[in-house]
Amino acid sequence: MGKIMLVLCLLTGSVTVFSQNYKFQALYVFNIAQNIQWPGAINHFTIGVVGSHDMANELTQIFKTRKLGSLPVVVKPIEMTIADITNCQLVYLGRGASSKLEALVPYVRTKPVLVVSDKTGLSGAGINMLDNASKLEFEIFPSIIKEQGLKVAGSLLNLGIVK
Amino acid sequence: MQSSIIKLLTVMIIVTQSVTMAHAQTSVPDYGNMTLEQMRQLTQDDLASIPFEELIALVKKFKVSSIDELYQMILNPTQTTASKKEEAVFNSPLTTTVLLGDDIMKSGARSIPEALRLAPGLIVREQTNGNYDVHIRGNDFVPPGSNISSAVNNTTLVMIDNRPVFNNFVGSTYWESLPIEVTDIERIEIVYGPASALYGPNAVSGVIHIITRTPDQENLHAETKAESSINDWAIAMRGITYVTPKSKFRLSGNYKLSKRFQDNYYIPSEGKTVTGKQVGAINAAADTTYVSEDFDSDYDVALEKYGVNLFYDYTPSEALHLSYDASWQQSDAQVVSMQVGSVLNHRQSSTVSNNLNVNYKDVEFNLSAVTGHLNALVGLPGYEYNYTELNTRLGYNWQYRNLTLRPGIDANYSMYTDEPYVNEENYEGLINGTAELGTVQTSLRADYMAFNRLRLTGAWTQGYFYKPERHYNAWQLSASFNLTDNMLWRAVASKANSSPFIINTFANRQLQLPADVTNADATASFARLGNPDLEPLTMHMYEVGVRNHLWQRVQTDVSAFYNITTNYPSMGQSTQINQVPTTLPDGFTPPDGTITQQQTQTIEKANNSDIESHQLGVTANVKIALSQNLNATVFATWQQTTVKNYLVIDSASYTQLTGKTLSMADLMSNPQTIDFTHQYTPEWYGGATINYQPFRKFNIASSAYAYSKQTTFYTIKNQFAWVNVNPKIIWNMNITYYITKWLQVNANARNVLNNESKEFIMTDKTGGSYLLGMTIKL
């Protein structure tokens, strides 16, 4: 029975076959965040999501029952503005927003805001996701992360593509 | 069942893991060996608890499996028609093709017969715009040269959701009278070759099983599509659907109007085309009972049809599934049925059908009924009737280890009456009363898997035709062997037969012909009689095939088949000269003695002929899933058919067919039967399709269908004449643009190059159609 439903879903979903599976991307962001240290004392953690309601929903789901270390996490959809972005500890840029990363870089280069972009071939963010039909990987830019004052756990460097 | 246990185990394991996080574990979930289904069942919460390294490995495997599964879906969909249980096409013991509804829609096919051009092994010829002649593999127009009615396909069983839509009057499928349209299709499963053992008589050349969509989106949705060109208008509501956890409800409707590509008609007896206005008189001259006023309008309408369908699906538990469809349709099509004067005539149908399918564990039950009114040849008395067809099937799949046994019982009852439409006393009609036919058959199918590689199936059917009282049997044997995991060899032998049809069995039509002017005392009459002793048409088939799954993305299927068809009915004529008492006008006192008249009675009666059709052919089919959004198929059939024991009745035909000369007297005293190559079936036919979705919003589908030259003979201007159909390639293209989630438009070009050559002898030119369509989903 489940197989038939699966078949039907795949059939009707043929138009949406390109839509990204944010479920796994959100899990990756969750795991990546656990392996990075933010400087200073912060009493709450905000994740800002630009241009993807699906991603925001998935992250909200995860952080409903989980914390980062001992910190409660708030996930909110934000606009691509300097004020909004610098108020977050982690910013995820959707596909469309990722194209505008270059304009953002000067404003966050020395701020402890981990930027996760989502576009193949892009550099400028600390983490860049590569999500296509056959794989989900992420690129790490240790020099960018270091310049922002963040610390990367060694184990994370083994799991992503170091650039 | 098995997956529920695994899910339970998985959840239990994960719970254990999180509770004993601090301690060393002995029961770590084995993410490396999880199946795709198990992975799908993990919740977001489960996944968030998995260590990152293992999550990455799991996602990688999941994505690869999903792709694999998607390719499998494209290349190798599941079907239930070949063995009456669900299995992938790759594993089907018979040659099988599945066309998915979504692929049909994307290709731009406007009707079910047109959609069949996307499948290998199908010969589909357009007679008039929107009306097609469909044959599986061939054996079409045998015996040739006779009335065009033997070009009709009476050997393929077409079903909608297990309901046969085969009409028992002449024995054929009236495609325009199917109440559903392409928008209603979930998939079409085609099984090639005799399948009477599973489906009853008339599954002789194969089965075309149309399975309708089950709604899957929750709550209330509606989807409507309208598409039109200069010659065609169509609107279809795929469904107003309403879904709850246990019930699914769908209402669909369709309307179509197609105009012909010409408005004149070819008259074989005159060897020329005439205007619509002239046809009525020509037909009345050919058959004195024909009502010429009935052929007086709508010369340019090829097809007009309406349909409304209601589908209800109820699944109260995993063991029980019920589905019920009710449909109403009305149609009027100009098609080839029988040549009067013109080859084309209007056929009108109005029917209501009901269909119930019940699946309870391993038991399957189907009950279906269709009631309606059909006028198979408007204008000619005797072809209009009311009818009812009832069908029921019961089957049980009993499985023990590697053996599945399926006993089954099928019954069919048909009742046709022309009483309301003819003057029975004058024997005006064909039946002149009510005719009934019935069939009961029991069957047993065994399916055995040996060593996990060799699969043997056998089916035997014992049946009884209630009217006329005759027993019949049909059988099917197959062996399929997995040489490797990706290669399946199969061999099939089968036998099937037709059932008696109303006209052939019960015809009882008598005509008084115009008196002979040279002999005032003579009259002539003509009787067309059925023959209850007619043996049913029978086909034996032998086939070998091989399926290959190459490099994950390619699937090929090659099959070689040989079939022999016997017991073709043919009209035999005999003449009798009687002396009959003269009928005198009232009040007239006869002189001494009764006056008698000489009456010549010509009787035309269907008899089994010695004609045989032997066909040898090969079909090859390649399916390629280049990527998720690009897939293609290419298929072709080569075949050669020999007609044997064809009785030649006149010397002109004899000379043309053999190249030798024999006088008429010689032929009369020494009737000749000959063998020849049947060139009406194209030696080559096939097609190709490509579907490409470069961006999410854009889909391009291109298809081609082609066939080689066809030649047959017919009587034109009362003389033997060769008739040709030129080779043709038909290119189609459909581009769909998905503007928003709820709105899409498409540009659809059928026969893009406007190749107008006729596809069916003596019917219309069939040119290009350029349509624009729009679909709204709410």
C-alpha cells in the first residue's frame, strides 16, 4: 500500500521533482552549527533564513525540541538587509538570495555571523551547500570562518569539502 | 506487514539508543544497510539524533536509491494485467507495455487511441479526425478484399478498470463510446498475444487495459483542461476530487468536437469522391432499405462526444478495497463500419455503465454492466438497437511458498434488441427481435518460481458459450528465466478464441429486391442469415523474448512472435429458385388454380472459411532515462503475414493475385484457393518519444509514429483494384509551460509537418492539427 502511494506521489510530483529537499539541508545546518563555536557570551541563538519558507519551516521543526548546547534557538525568516543579518548568529541564504552574496560580504566579514549559502560555485560565505538530485554536500571556507572570529571543530573539516 | 515490523524495530532501536546515550551500546541501528522504505519512515527527530557522519552517509545512499527508484519508475513501471497481480514490467512473463497517464498528457495525445501510438506493437490508423482503427501487432483486414467490415478489430479486448468495453454486436471496440478521456487515465497496460486464459474470449490478439486515476490529494480539488485548434475543440474536467482518509471521490467530465479534414466522401462503386449531399441517394441505391434523408447533415463533423464519470474508492481497512465507477456517454462519429455506398457512416451511441471492483485480501471480484442505445450505421435499418452487457469475474490468488494458484470464474451476458427500431414482420432489421449471448468460463492459473530464477506459468480455461451451445478452451504457458539479475528470457505459447457475435450468429434479414423487368412473373429476395454453428475465430501464438536492464538507465525488450489465426468467418452466397404462390391484392378472385411466381432467393450466410493468417514478426523496444528530466523511447516492429487458402471467386482477381490466367468457367468448376503475402499490414511500423523538462516550468515532449507502405485489393467500380496506403511519418510536439502551481498552458502540434496522406483506405486525408491548451488546477 505504501509503495502504491509512493508511486502516486512520484507520479504527481513529476513537476516538483526539482524542488529541493530541505529536510536534509536543515539537518545539515543543525549539525554544522553544533560543530562551530561562537565567541563571547550569547544568551540566545538566532537563525535567520532569507528567501526560503520551506527551509525556515524545517529548521523550526528541528529546533522546537532541541538546543544548541544549552542555548535555545529561534528561527526566523528575514530580509536581505544588513540590520536583519547582523542580528543573527547564523544566516541561511536561499538559492535566489545566494546570488546576492557578494554585496553582503563586506558587512559580515569580521562579524560572528555564520553565513550558509546555497549555490554551486559560490564563494564568500563560510559554508556553501551543494544540493542536487544525486548528492548533498557542503563546502567549508576555514579562512572566512576564522576571520569572522568563529572556531570550526576539526571533525567538521573531515566531513565537508575544505576550500 | 514486513515493513511495519521493521519500522517498529527501528523506532525501538532508536529509542533505546537515545536512552542509553552515555553507555556503550550493543544495538546501534544499521543505517548503512537500511532500505529506501525504512529511510523514508525515519522522522525528522530520528534523523536529528543520528551522528553527523552517519547522517551524511545515509543521505548519500538515500539520494542514490531515490534516483535508482525514479529510473526504475520511468523504465519499469508496475502493472497488474499480465499475471493479475502486481509486478514490474521487467518481470512480466508476457510481452507487456505500460503507458503512464502523466506521460500521455505530456505527449499531447488527445485521445486514447492516439495515445496508443506511444506504445510498441500497435498499428493505429486515423480514419477521420479523432477516429482511429487500432490493431495489436497486425492480422488486420483478413480476409482482404471483402467488405471493409473485416478491417474492424474484433480480436483485442479493451477494458476500463476490469470492465470489458468490447461490444458484441459485430465484435469490436467503439473507441468513441468510451466515457473516459486521456485526462482520466492513470496508466494503460497492454499485454500482447492471446490472453483468454485470464480474460475470457476476445482477448485474442491482446488486452488493452485502461486504469483510471485515483485522487491522492487530500480534500477538495478541481482540475480542468481546455484545448483547441481550427479543427478540434475539447474540454475535460479531470476531476473534482474529494479525499478523506478512507474514501476517495472523483467526478470527471469531457466534451470533444472534431471536424474532418475534408467534407466529401469516397464511393468505391463509382471510384470517385462525391459531396455529402449526394451520399444519401447513392447509399439508397446500393441498399433499398437505406433511408437517404438520414444522411443529410453534419458532413464535416468527424466526432462529437460527451462523457461524465463518477469514481468512488473506499478502503475501510488494509484487507478490503472497493471501487465503483458509474459513467454516462454520448457520441456520434463518422467511421468505417460497413460499406453501403460510402465507406464512412455515422455511428451513434448513448450508454450508461456501472463497474464495481472488490478486493478482499487475495480475492478479486468484478461486476460490470453497460446499457445503451447504439446505431452502428445511421440510415440503414437493422443497425440500431438497445443493448445490455453484464460481466462478472471472481478470482482468488492462493500462494504457497513459490507457487501461486489462481482459480477464477468469469461470466458474460449480452442482450441486443432491434425491436423498437424495425418492422420485424418485414424482416427489416438484422436480428428482428431480441438476441442473447452468454459465456461462462472457469480457469486455473499456476505460477511457480524455481530456484529464484526460473518462473513457469500455466493457465487453462474451460468455457461454455450458452448461445449457441458450444464448449471452448484456451490456454497459456510461459517460462521466464533470469539469466542474470538484469536479463530475463521468456518463452510463451498460447491459444485463444473469439466469442460468438450477435450479427454472425443471429442475423435474419430479408429483403425484397426490385423486380426483374424482363420477367414480370419473377421476384427476387435476399436474405442475410447468421450461423449459430460458426466456430469461433482462434489464434495460436508462440513467442520468445528477452528483456535487458543496462547501466541503470536503459531497458530493452525484444520479442519474436509467430501466430496462426484460423476459423475466419466469411459470407458465403448461395442461390435458390423457388416457385412461390403469388400474393394477390385484396378483393381479387383468383382464377382456377393458384398463380405462382418464380422467386430467386439469394442467401448470404456466415460460414467458417479455410482462410488462415500466419504472421511472423519481431518487436524491439528501447527505453532510456538519460536523467530525471530527460527520457526517451524508440520502438519498431517488423512483420510478415501470409494469408493461406484464400478462395478466389473471379478470374480478374485470380490474374491480379497470381499472375496466371484462368477463365471464369474453369474457376467455377475448379475453385482455386491461393496463398499470398498480406500487404495490408505494414511491414514496418513503430515510433519514438522524447520527454525533456529543462526547467521546472517547462516541458517539451516530442513523438513520432511511422509505418511503411500498405497494399490491399478491393472492388472499385465493380472491378478488382489494388488500393495503397503510402508510408507515413507523423511528428508531434507538445510544449507545456507551467505558469504557476495552478495554471499551465500548452502548445500542441499533431502531425507537425501536415502530412496529409490517408492512413486508412478510402477514408479521409488526415493532416496536421495545431492546438493551444490551458489547464487550471484548484
